Amino acid sequence: RNELNRLRSGVDLLVYEQSSADAARIWGPATASVVFLDAGQTVAETLANINAWLPVVRPGCILCGHDAYAAGVPELLKQRLGDVRLGPGSLWAYAVPVCNANGEKTPQPASVEV
């Protein structure tokens, strides 16, 4: 079941009551500005969520989540994403790189703070 909720700030929020991977398939490639993952605390679950949602996040935008300090997850985040920021409250954030026409990563204009 999908619900469209209106937050006080006036931002539309889509809530999907289904698996993370199934929800990610609803979105097209590079269509989301921010994705926050908070499902699963194991290395396998975290990797599956990252692999499902990373293609959905637009270049220059943010993939982030919770449970950064669960067993094995910090190492996974560094290995899979590289320049990931780990923060307080077990939060993590990753700025999806912008690539030029040659596929080379270009510098990010702003840092990601967690």
C-alpha cells in the first residue's frame, strides 16, 4: 500500500509498506534527491539496501542511513561507498558523485555533514 503524506514543511513523503528492494524498483534511475535507509542491521541486509537504492539517487545527491556501527557495517560502507561519512547516533551519509562526460568523478561542491 502506498500513501502520500504531507509533512508540516510542505514536503511530500511517499511511504511504501513493502521490502526495501521492491520499493527501490518502483523508482527510476537517478530520480531521488535523498534516500534514508533504516532497514536491516546485518552486513548482507545493508549491502542489499545500498545496491538497491544507490542507482535511484541522482548524482550530487545523498544516500544515507542508520545503523552505521552494527557489526561489520562500517567496513562495508567504506568498502562499497568509499567516501562515506559516519556520524553520531549511528548515522551515515554518502554524496553520490557527479561524473563528467568521460565518466570521471568531479569534485563535490559541498561536503556532507552527518
